[in-house]
Amino acid sequence: MQTSILCNICSTGRIVTDLDAGEMVCGSCGLVSPDIITDGRPEWRTFESGNDNRQRVGTPNSLAFHDMGLSTIIGNENKDSTGRRLDATVTSGMQRLRLWDARTRANFSTHRNLMRAFSELGRLKHKLGLTDAVVEKAAYIYRKAEEKQMIRGRSISSMLAAAVYMACRGMGTPKSIREMTETTEVKPKVLSHCYRLLVLGLDIKVPLIDPTKYVAQIANKAGISEKTKRIAISAMQYIIKNEISVGKNPVGLAASVLYLACQVSNENRTQRNIADIAGVTEVTIRNGYKDLKTKACVNAIWKMV
């Protein structure tokens, strides 16, 4: 590409830009300029014949992959770099290489453990609607437990469910133990045991659950009006501020506050309806409702309306 810049030596030739070499050369005397130019053309290059894929990057690195997305495999196409098919001898040799490559990647027990665990983690991500940040956190916790050999003697599904539950609590995602057990088919007692084991073994400080998030979650599932939901959230903030929520189950407390807000706003909701959606018993809501009435929470809620 010839420019309108004249050469400083001969003053007659014009500077020619060579983008492939990254140089500027005089078209008359051949002087090469010491200045380095920047190539503004697209960076992609195609190495396979007949392939117009202009993607320049692969999948991002992730802890949720057993190999963190860094390993490579031998492709299934029996073609060379020019696109021609390989002969029978080379094809047979490549097939043996693929077989041994797969065997060596799954040879170690730790590698097989991570492959199975993170395959199940991918299914839990879609079943529970987890974000990528929660999945990465759960994979990090599970890898730490694997490094400290806490998985030995315990099922992968139970330890993975505990890691996901811990990640949800750490990232502020409202997921109850009942919801986790129904999705992962792990018994609540086993899940609670593995969760305590991870907390003590990894020395991770898990933040307290905010019951306000459960109020919005239960209200949305039950189809409760926005007015009642706002009253319940304001009441929950009042309860937390006055330390009434200390030592109580956040899900049961949220269901009780939501039932109390329905009573205040004259919205017809039964204890059984809210209990089934929240995953608690009617007795829990009834006792929580009586406890809130004795602590003068009803009068405070009436003032909020």
C-alpha cells in the first residue's frame, strides 16, 4: 500500500507499507524505515481447508471442568492438514492413539472422581437454575475437599450436594435443604452431615441466611400480591432489626411472616398452602405466627400498612 509520505533520503520516492512484514519501505531507493507499524486487519487465520470458522478462542478456563478446560484430545476426523483422508495403516494407528489417550486421561482415581462429580454438577446447574458464579464456587469447594482427601469413604453425590449448598449460602442464593435433597436425592441427614464436615474441615466461614430472600421466593411461587409481599419484607426487616429472628429457621420464619402479612392485608391464604410451597409443616407456621403475635409484631406491621 503506497502512501503520500515522501522518503527522507531521496526525497522522490514514496513510502510503501508492507503489512505482512510490518515494515515501511521507500519505493525508489529501498530504504526501510525503523518505525514499527500496527496491523489493523483481522487476526483470524484458518488452518483447515474448507473451514470458514473465524472463532479465535476456545472455551474459557473453568474450575467446573475436571481438567479446567486445558487438556486436548485427538480428533475423530481421519484427515491430514490438507484435508485428504489418511490411508488404512495411519488410520489404524491413530485409532490406537485415541484409545490410549482416553485410557491415560481416566487412569487416576482423582481424575475419574472429578469427571463424575462435575458431570453431575452440570446437571444440578440446570435443575436448580444456578449461576456460573455459584457453580465455580461449588467446584472450588469440592476441589479443596478432594485435596484434603475428605471425599474418601463418602458418596460423590452427597459431598457435591453439600458443596453446592455451601456455595449457594456463600453467594446469597436462597436454596433450602429440602430443595437440595429433592433435587439431588440425598437424604437430609446425610446432606447436613456432609455440610458440617465441609465447614469444619475447610474452615470456611459461611454467612448467615437472609430470611428476606426466602420471603420473596415463597411469595412468588404462591402467587401472592405485590402489596402483601412488600408488607412481609418490611415486617421481616423489622424482625431482623429487633433480633427476633435469632435462632429460628429462616424458611419457617419467612413462611410465618408471609402468612401474617396475608392476614393483615386480608388476602385469603391458608397455612397449608404456604407450608406446602415453603417446604415446612403447618405446625411450624402456626407456632411462628403465635410467637410473632406475642412479641407485638402485629402492631408494628399495622403501622407499616
